[in-house]
Amino acid sequence: MTPLFDPRPWGGLDLSPIYDRRFKEKIGESWLTGDNCKVQNGPLAGKSLGELALEYQRYLVGHAAPNPERFPLLAKFLFPHEKLSVQVHPDDETARGIGEPWGKTECWYVAHAQPGAEIGLGLKPGVTRQQFERSIYDNRAEDLLNWIKVFAGDMIYVAGGTVHTLGPGSIIVETQQQSDTTFRLYDYGRPRALHLDHGLRAIKERVASGKVKRPPSVKLDQNGNHIQPLVASAFFVVEKFELSSEQQFDAPRGKSSAQILVATDGAAALHLHQHAPINFAKGDAVVVPACIAQFKLQPRGKITFLKSYVPGADVRDPELLSN
């Protein structure tokens, strides 16, 4: 996929160490699998993921996806150099109530973090929706958020209905339901519109959001290849791989799903029977259609990447650490 760089007032000109280039305007996000993101190589080069989902449907998105005509997951990098607006995304039920097909539950993998980097996740214990609304008009909404320090390697689960924001100093890989329904609640005086009507109704005072408790990494072979489960929910599964030698991958069990590979370090070539190799490196994403049962990765030295997909069986909410 060709990264789609999205300007944001809280972004930066320098997106290293993920991208080795400087930008002329502040970039906050690099979209990798959005509906408007385009294929970079091969006979489908130049076509958008949205177009391909309509054309190939279950062959691309799989049978685990909720809608056969839309790619189910959006993966992107976030580069907060200033605080993001305080915002909320609706859960599925709230989204359907305002005419949207589904909500926006997401997760954040912290690829890099400077000392002291923080996120605001949910309301402080005991804070009500009414109290938070008053704090918006009093210009102190961020004071009522639950602030958490984050470190490289953390995975944070953000259920729909969670008031949240990102502070500066981290680089995040976000995996989420394919939705851009965002209600901005508070923006520190920036001249951007707020969405208090829908946003306040979408807020949940108590949410199952937080740092995810994860098992240790597991060796895949004797050559130094590892897998580490990061998060599993009803909406997505995300796993981290570190490879230093060739590794074969099979389609996820259960109902079929497209797979997304997002490289956070290093480079590799993806090999598929009777197809030319696909080269990708840090900052890139590869979409493996659901109809592909098996592929191999050959690292160029080493590669670290995240693999995400829609689970093909029922999954419980992730187990969270006490913040």
C-alpha cells in the first residue's frame, strides 16, 4: 500500500525514525489501509482499497469481516508532536443510532516513546458525563482525564465510548475498525469545530479500556524468529513478529480474513507462489487478501512488524492491567 500522509495541527515535519524524509507541513498520521489508500505495485497498482473491496468482496476482506463490500480494518501511524484534541468515538450501538454502519474501537501499539510520554484514557474514577461537560466550558477538560505514562512496547485498548487523547512524545501504530467517526470534545483553544451534541451522548463513564496484559514472546523456530500476541478482541487481533530468517505464514483459523502487515523496523520480501516478491520496509504496510492461504517472508537482515486481522471466532474483551 502507498502511505497516505494526513496533515494535522498536532503533527510534525520530521517523522523519523519511521520515515526518512522531512515534510513541508505538519503531518499527524500516515494512513495505510484506509478506503482511499492505493495499491503501490502489480496489476492493481493505483486502485484504492475501497474500490478493490467493492470489486472482490469476500475474496479480499474475508468472511469474518462484517461487510463484504468494505475493508474492515484501518491501520495507520500516529505522530503526535503536540496534544491531540480530547475526543470520543462511538461504539457500534451508538454509531447505528446516528446512521453509521459501525463504531470505532481501536488499539494503540507504542512503537517509540520519549521519557514522560503520556496518553489520556477515559475519565477519572467518579467523574460523570455532566461534570465532564462542565469542564469543557471551564477550559479544564484535560484535568478530568485519566493520564497514563506509556513506554515502547505497550499496547493500549480503546473501546468505543472512551474519552481519550494522545500527548506528545510517542509514535503509535493504530489498528481500528474502518471508521473515521470522531467527535471532538475539547481542543485547547484551537480554531476547530467541536462536536458536543453527538460526542457527549457517545461518552461512556466506565469503559473496558487500558493497557493490555500480554504474554511473553514465543519462539517460532530455532533461528531467532519470535511472535508476541499483543491484543485480541471481537474487532481485531494484533500480533508482533520479529524475524531474522525465512518464516511461513498460514491463514488465520476460523472464518477467513484479510491480513495487514505493518513494518516498524527492518525490511523483508513477501513470497507467494507464482507471484513476484513484494518488498516492504519500515513504515510500509502489505495487505494479504483473505483468499491467500499461505505466504512466506524472507527478512533482509531482520524485520519487526505487526500483523492484524479480524478474528474468525468469538473472542473475549482483552485482559487489562491496572493503570
